[in-house]
Amino acid sequence: MNNNEHDISDKDIQFVAGLYKENVLDAGKAWQRFAVRHAIHRSVSFRRYWLAAASVLLLLLVGIGVLYESERNDSEWISVVTAPGELKEVLLPDSTLVSMAGNSTLRYDRTTYGKEQRTVLMSGKAFYQVVRNTQCPFTVQTSKTRVTVLGTMFQVKESASSTYVHVMTGQVRFSTMTGKNVLLAAGMLGNWAVGQQEISVEHRNDSNDLSWKTKTLEFKDTPLDAVINDLCEFYQVKIVNRTKSGDLKLTATFNDMSLEEVLKIINQTLDTRLEVAPDSNK
């Protein structure tokens, strides 16, 4: 028999499958009708054709299953990266707003976000305004920690050696990969560093913690050392005091001003000599 004349086609498979009814299939009659239709000699084995048809059907079913599973597991990761000094806002599919500081990254799977989970991967610093959803908690995953919330506002700052979480409203659960976890409420800050056994917790009402986002530095009877630390963090430089200033304190507000202007005002107000250090790359 010429194989080209009797190759099994989709039409053949449909024909054979159409003859099948559970517990009532007469294999002999089915074969006779199939053989007559295709002019196949009686000497040809019915078993050969039936197994061939069954094999093709099985392969089709397996192929469909693999395709379905492949599509189901096909992720579409969205990545957002900020340059040094850049501020970028990202609106997630559930309307959660993420404000990213410079030198930060944010990633999430758009195919499953808001459906199976609400998880973002991040490094650097970001402020989250999370839309509340009690059925699907929101999770921030860093390299070594996890923050889980239902809906609130908080900030996460992550580096290779530490992570801190500052809560502005609501509550969050702050966890480490080693199994340590704490519940943080509004006004609380949790901090964890590599090699640290427990997560340290403190109460903080520091308006300058979000200065990178608001572009405003506010000091109320603030010790000069704390002022200098905030300036270094905000402008990403190293600042030194060239004079012995004693226990000086500053009350002032600087709204989107250059470092040169800020230092000039402080030096004139407190009679200090604050300068940017030559090796000011932090």
C-alpha cells in the first residue's frame, strides 16, 4: 500500500471519532465503513489505523494542554528604573500610586497583578499610596524583606545591607526572610540590617523623611547635627561644619531651594560655616 494514498488526515480522525460511542462501538463495523470510504484492502490491519488515529488524537490533546499551560504561565514583567536625582510616579493597575526616588527600581507582573496577587519587587526608595483591598493584600518584596498591607501609605528604603519601613497611615506587617516580623502602625518606623537578629522599632514624626518627594525641608528647633544629616540625605552630598558651633538649633523651611542658597541662609542665621566636602560623593 502506498503510504501517501492513506495518510491520516484531520477529516479521517473526525470520521473515526464520530463513530465512537461509549460501550456501544462495534470496532468491526467501524473499520468496514472506514475501509470502504478509503478503498483500503481487507488485508490491512484495522488495529494499525485505529492506533494511528488514537495517537494523533492524543498528541493533539497534549499539544492543546501544553499551549494552555504555556499561556497561563506567560508572565509580562513591567520594570521601572529611575536615574540619580530623578523622581518618578507609577500608577499600578489597581490605581495604587508609587512615588520612586532616584536610583530605584520597581517590577511587577502585569498578567497576574490585581488578579492572583498584588506584589511588586523593589530596590532603592519609594513611597506607596496603596488602594485598599481586603481580598488581595499588597506586598512589597525587597532582596531580604517583605512588607504586606491591605491599604495604607508608607515608605520603604532598601539597600544591600538594610531596609527600613516608615508608616504614615494605617498598619503594615514588616517581615524578614529569617521569619522575624513586626506590625507597624502610623508614626512607627521599622528597621532591619544584615546580621541584626530583630527588627528595631521606633516612633518617629519626621517631616523631612519625605523631603525627596515634597522638595521641602522643614526644621523646628532642630539640632544642627540633625540639620546637617538631613541636608546630606536630601542633596546627596557630604556637608561639614568648619566651625565649633556648640548646641545650635535651627527653625526654618526651605522649599525647593538649591543647596548653595540653603547653606548661605543657615550660615548667616547661625553664624556657622557649613560647606560641601571636597569628597562629597556619598
